[in-house]
Amino acid sequence: MRNVIKVAFLSSVITAAMVYVILGWRPPETAQATKPTTVNWTPTAATNVAVAAPPPAPAPVTDDERNNIDVYKKYSPGVVNITSTTLAYDFFFQPVPQTGTGSGVVLDGDGHIATNHHVIEGTNRRGSMLEVTLWDKNKYPARIVGDDPSNDLAVIKIEAPKNSLIPIPLGTSKGLQVGQKVLAIGNPFGLERTLTTGIISSLGRTIETQNGRRVEDIIQTDAAINPGNSGGPLLNSAGDVIGINTAIISDSGNSAGIGFAIPVDTVQRVVKDLITDGYVHRPFLGVRSFPVVNLGRCAQRIGINSEGGLMVVDVISGSPAERAGIRGYSREAVCGNQRLPAGGDVLISVDGRNINSREDLDSLIDRHKPGDRVTVGLVRDDRKVELPVTLQETPRPR
């Protein structure tokens, strides 16, 4: 029996020794040896653990892009959104509010804002409203200081904190060149302070305003201009206002790459009068006239030997034209079934620029201010004559 026990014990010892050798087993270490140790672990693709990527480098910005960014950051707060609400009437004579939007340019810290006449047209009627939204989203009621339909310009005013009003400097439209870069900021379709860029496509364009007057020296641009841009600034690369965006040519009513801006030299002259007096001090000559081209064959039969110009039908008493000695047609002649005046002057030029229509005459006179002296060319008794005329201010209706 003892032998059996000895054999079993020896077998157990041998088995344990074999396990130790094969598995490399060793007895537990002491408590001091079981302290955690720091492991330098480097993840690999096989571990499938997400690792934060370094932030991407900023996209490179060209000098031209940097200029766009700088101008926009500095001057876009000076562009306001104008909302007008006017009342129309339906078939049953019930009032129907109509809302329009446009843009404006902050002129000074007193709250004066330049915009287009057609943006604020009709808001001086009862029940109408004019509201301005500034860059900080605050809204203020506005009042009309003065407007000039003949140049499609107006000035409105709000009462707002001076630190909320960011004026944009007015530059000059003299010396502009086709191809020069321009930036337009406005609120097309109500999208506030949208920037578009382009070039000056042409200069010296002429457009007709809603009251039939012509505005000359208009700037044409391909910068995208859409409904809502009206009244906003056209800027040069220095951030100076060189024009006020006013109209587009488009079959759809949206941008077609042909936009027009009123030159800032006209804007400066008009807004100064509007802020000071509420109206424009406009010069006048003081004649009533009829285009010679409309007379046809009758021109020679009544003694007009001029290919163009304006027949002076009447001279207003006390006007610059009367003081300068311009003569109206004083006697009548018959041509067909028409009874026409005869025996007066035909206006053919102002300061050497030809005139063939009343619009021509109005446009050339509007280039000046009251007190300016102009040279009027005319045909009198088949002779060309030049007369100096000192313009005076158009009488205000009482």
C-alpha cells in the first residue's frame, strides 16, 4: 500500500514539473511586484481606433480676394435694407398693402441714407410705411427728407445710435475707366448685404427715369444686380462709392449682366441739396420749344433753315433766356392745316453740344447749377449766333 502511495506522489511531482517546463508557469509575485506599469502603446491600422486628424491649413487667398474681403468687412455695415409698404386698392376699393424692398447707403452719423426715388416712391401717402434695417438687425422707422425723380435719387433719415451708423465714403466718378473692378453690395430679393463683383462695362450711358427725364454719364457694369439692389452702392477697390445702383436691362427682370449706376458726382450734388433744403436747386433756361425734326417740310415754309434744333415757341417773362435776348416766334404761318409761329430763334446747341429734342436741352441744362453761365447756339435769320446765358434757379411752385 505504501508503495502505491509513493508511486502516486512521484507521478504528481513529475506531472507538475512537466507543466512548469512546457507552459513557463511561475508562482505569483509578491504584492510589491504587481504595481501597474506604463506601456508605450502605438495604435496601428489594425486596431481600428479613430485618431483626430490635424486641422487643415487655411485655403490660400489671392490679393484680389483679400481686397474683396477687406472692402466687404469694412463697408457692408453701411448698406441698409429698406422696406416700403404702400396701399393699393382692389376692385371693391378695399386697401391692399404692397411691400417692396431696396437698399440704401449710410451717408453720415445723423442717420441720413441715400437711395433711389423708386425705392421710396408712394411712401409719403397716408397709411404707408418706410422701415430701415441696419447691419445689427435693428429696425427703425424712416422719413423722407427729400427726393429727386429726375435723377431717381432720394434721401431718407432714421433716428439710430451713432455707433450703429457706419457711413461709406463717397468718391468721385471722374476718371473712371472701362475694365476697372467694381463691387456691388445690396439686398437682392431681400437677402441682406450680398456682395457681387464685376467690372465697369461702359461709361457715358443714358437712361430715362420714370418721369421722362434723362440721366446721362451713367455707369454700366456686369456685376450682378437684381431686384432689391436698387439704392445700394457701387464701390471701387478702395471701398469708395462711385455710383448708386439703379436699373438693369433684362427680359426676365433678373440680372443679365447689364446693370446701371448713377454716377456719384451726380449723387453728391443732389443729396447735398436734399439734406439742406429737401429739394434740388435745378437751373432753367426759360423757353418753350418744339423740335424742328417734327415739322418736316413745314420747317422751310415758315422760314426755318436748320436741319435740327428746337424752335423757340415762347420765352418766359423774366427768364434767363429773355434777359439774354433769345427770341420766340412772334407771328404765325400756315403749313397745311397747321398754324405755326414764325420769325424767331432755333436753339441748336448748349456749350457746343447739339440739341435736337427737349430731352437734349433738359439734360444739358441739368449738368449745371443756378448761377452758371452757358453758351447757347442758335439760328437767327439764317445766321448762326452764340449768346451767353446766366442760368437761374427753377421757380418753386407755391
